[in-house]
Amino acid sequence: MLLIRYIFLIKSHDYKHEPRALDFIVHFIKHYYVAEAAGLQKAAISKMAKNNNYSTTTRTLDALCTYFDCKIEDLITYQHQSL
């Protein structure tokens, strides 16, 4: 199973300009901003944030890697599942 590490990347990304007191709003703004900046659908980003096993496209993965300036292995990991 492939796991998407979007939440890890967004938490480690630097957002110094955002107030910490309004965590829920800041959380929403981050997803909205990432979607806008990466040219992705906000719904896809929201689903990805809620489910690390979300099925997505290589276009989305490429856009996120470009936005976060990371390698694909920073964004997704493989977890072995027993049959």
C-alpha cells in the first residue's frame, strides 16, 4: 500500500506569516493555499489531508513535489500488507 505523506510535508513547511492562535483557520488556509499555488483542486487536497491512503494521479503527485520542492519518496511511502 502506498501512503501519501501530505500532512507531514504541510506541517513541516514554513508558514511564518500565519497566526498560530487560529489553528483551524490556518489549517484550512494551508490546504487552500497549497491547492491554489500547485494548481490542484481544493477537494483533492482536502481528501488527501484526511486520508493518507487516498488514490490520486501522478499529475497531483508531481505538482505537490514541485510545490514542496521534494522528491517523490518524501511524499509517498510504501507499507507492506500481509495477504
